[in-house]
Amino acid sequence: MRVNTGQTGIDGTWVVSAIPTSTIFTFTSSTQTLATGSISQGAFGKYPSNYTLASSTSGIVTNCVFSNPTASSATVNLTINGTAVAKQLTIAGNSSTFLDIKQYFATTQSIVVGASVPQIDTQVSGITIV
């Protein structure tokens, strides 16, 4: 399982050791002792992917392509600098959706893509300004 919460000691790839209820899972951290925490699906969907711009650079996102290879429709969220650019965008089964955007983002800011299914393929294109 991949955890991406922004909390040191929790984020990383872990092996789930138990699932005691439908809303709780456990894993063992070898890096530090953690208090009981809460991790939810969040605003970006079940399967988030994150890109953070390197320090001392800025960038412009120019377009995005979302492809859904599954037979069922799925939803996608795209957030740049904490602003929702696409929210609950439906991608039909076995199809792709293209977004043409021009969005600036500054050093250390992030692009986050989340989807309702793990099979969604995402391509975010743009330029980095050094």
C-alpha cells in the first residue's frame, strides 16, 4: 500500500499487516514510533499521484490527458497549487479526455492527480522555467 499524507513517518510504501474493520488498517513502521492516525480518501480520490516542482524553478502546465482503460466510467481530480482545476471529471470506460490549460505554478508547489480507480493513466505536460 502507498500512503501519501504529507506526514513524515507515515508516508511511504507499506505492507498492511491487518484490516480489523472496513475503515481501519494497520502497518508496522520501522523508522519511528507513530501515534494512532487517521487517513481518509481525501479530496483527491483513492489513488493520488503527486508531483512537486523543484526548488529555484517555476513551471507552466499546458495540457493533461486522462485515459481510462477499464470498461466502467471513472472520475479524476486535478489540483494545481491547491486549486481544483478539474473536480470529479468523468472519464468514460475505454476512452480518454484532454484538457488544454495554461496554469502557472511556482517553486515547491505541487500538482496532484487523483482517480477513483488505479488504472487511470495520466499525462500532465508543461514546461519548467529555471
